[in-house]
Amino acid sequence: MKGQNGAVGRLKNLARQNIRLAKRLDAGRSPSALNRLRDLTLHFGFSLAAGEILHMNGGWYVTHAALLRLAARKRCAGIRVEHVDQSSDPLAGRWVFKATVFKRPSSIGFVGYGDADPSNTSPVVRGAEMRVAETRAVNRALRKAYGIGLCSVEELGSNSFPQEPTNGTRSHAVPSNGNGSANCQPRLRDKLCLLIRKYDLDPNLVKRYAADFCGTESLRDAGRDLVEAFVLTVAEEAAKDRAALLCKLNSYSQPEEVRS
């Protein structure tokens, strides 16, 4: 009972953090969106700061990374992925996969299908339709297995996201492949540089922390919501306890290669 109460307390604390961050990001600030965010957090433990859920086109979307982490927390027994030959056309770049999620070793499994071709994927991932289709299949199977009635980002087609407005307003949507180059956002980059100078942080360690936080190889590969969440997180951590932040950054230190 004590452990269960502790888990509930952590979820409630995470829900408060998610709502506070959603308001600061100016994403999903309506009462209905915030209530939906609170429910998703309490039921599944998704973290907005970690980029596990995103608010786009007026709704919340879950990410592939969030689904995999949820499966790990729930001790998923395994995921089997199969290529559906009869529905695929490699020459046309069309791929179809079937994924089966086994919540327990003895379970029958929850099945999900995923398809991808040049017409429903971003030009940025052109040539990688096979991997996109596999990811979509796994996402659908995981959502069925754990009762998540929330579409995943990776399942959206290339035309599901609004273009950056030209009237000076801001858009928080990211491309369907999750690639929203930080180079297109000088204001966020400038804010991060100011934080690095203000708190005398190691830029290289901050970059490694950012890549780990966003789940990408580099910060430039992360979507805008993730970049903004990272900048806000660093600002809060630095202001609250710079020493603790330095310890965290030092954990990303890599020993220099010794040349013979």
C-alpha cells in the first residue's frame, strides 16, 4: 500500500509539472486540453518535458519513445514484427508491417499494422519508408495493448501538420518525422547560449545533455517543442541548483581517446 501511494504521488507530481510546462510553452493551454493532459499523465505517466507527448493541431499526440518506455514499465513480454509481403511494393517505396505485442508470455497478443510510402511520409525521410512503416505498426500494436486512444506522432501523414505561419504567429507543431531543426529557431538557440554564459556551463556537455533529453543524435534534429522544453528545463535547473546541474552535466563527460 505504501509503494502504491508513492506511485500515485509521483504521477500527481508529474501531472502538475506537465500542466505547468504546457502553460509556459503556450501549448494546450485551454481547460479541456489541460484536463486531457492531466488524465494522460495519471493513467500512463507520460512526460511533456521528455517529449513523450506533444500538442499539435489542437490535440495531444504520443511519441514512439513514450510507447516503448510505457511497455518497459509495464514489463511487456515482447514485440514481434513481420513484413507483409503481399501488401508491400518495394519498387514503389510502399511497405507494410504487422506488429504483435505480448503483454505477458502466455498472452495471445495485440496486433497492429503500419504502412508507409512516399505519399504519406515527409520528404525528409524519403528512402526510409520501410523503417517508418515498422515504427507505425509497433506504435499501433502498443496503443491497442495498453488502451491508449491517442494517435502517435509517427502515424501521422506528411500533410497532417500546419506550415509555419507567415503572419508573425507561432506554431508549435513539428514535422511527422520529429525533425524540426533548431537552426530554424535562432531565438531558442540564443536563449540557450545566454543560459550557458550566465551560469558558466560547458557548451559541449550541454549539447550532450540536450541530445539525451530530446532522444536525438543532436539538438538540431529535435522538434521545436522538445528544444523549448529543454531550454526551460535547463533554466529551471540552473536557477534552482546550479551545483546539481553541473553534476548532471559532468555525467555526460566522455574520456578523450588515447592515441597510440
